[in-house]
Amino acid sequence: MNLSELEFFLKVYHGDLAFNYTTVQDITYDSDSIYEVSVTNTNSFEYKDIVFTLSEASVNNLFNGEDISTVKILETGGTLNNVEYLFEEGGVLKPGDTAIVYLKKYIGPIPEAQGAYVISGVYQGKFDMDKSTKKLTPAATEQEELSEVQWLSDLNLE
């Protein structure tokens, strides 16, 4: 069987955000750590009927927080059994991705995620980075100032 014969399905989770960040200052103040990361490995799994992805990433740049070389990041969504699960249409990090991430330490019941971090504001604190141009693409597309971010200088990180 080749890849063109495989069927993939899409399921989108909808939910309310606990906090809706609108400015870089707000998300910076509320985050434990801010890193530029390169994702090396991901593992999607189901916990209480919700799909999560735990990514392992190398820390390329430390902007704020604990000085570590690798970080584990838990996100809602991922690909499991040929189904891609998205939270509010936002995809999860994948191996090879580079991103600026605003993180909070994970506190919760998921055994696989102990010691991990979550993205501040579920997806609002994630900015995918083009490796060649360094241009950023915000995951938050309707969060005022956050949706206008294109460069590190827009995040006041340079």
C-alpha cells in the first residue's frame, strides 16, 4: 500500500480559552519560559477521549526562564490512527519544526506529561519560524497584536 492509498481524516476540537492574550506584554508576563525550539520527536496519545501530542525539542535560544538544552511540550491535538485532531484548527508541532514558544509548566493528571510544559494560551504562545528567512507565523490568528507578529523584534526578544 502506498501513501496515496491511505485515508486520513480530520477532527477539530472546539473550546473556550481560559485566558485570551491580546498583547505580547501579557503573554510574556504570564509565561514561565520563552524558547526558540527545534522539534526532534513527537508522540500522540489519547487521554480521557482527547488526543494530545508530547513533543521533544532542542532549545536553540533561551529568551526567558530555565536554562535547559531540551524541553517537552504538551499540546492538545495530533495524529492518531490516521486521524488528525486539531484544537480550533491549530496544528501541533511536528518533527523538524522550529518555533518560538511561550511556555508554562504543565500541572495536571496526564502521566506522560509530567515534567513537561504547555504553550501559554493553548496555541497563542506559539510562533512557527521559517528556517531560512526567520519569519514568524503566529498560531493565534485573531488575537489582535499577537496575530500581527512576523519577526523576533515584534516579540521584543532581540
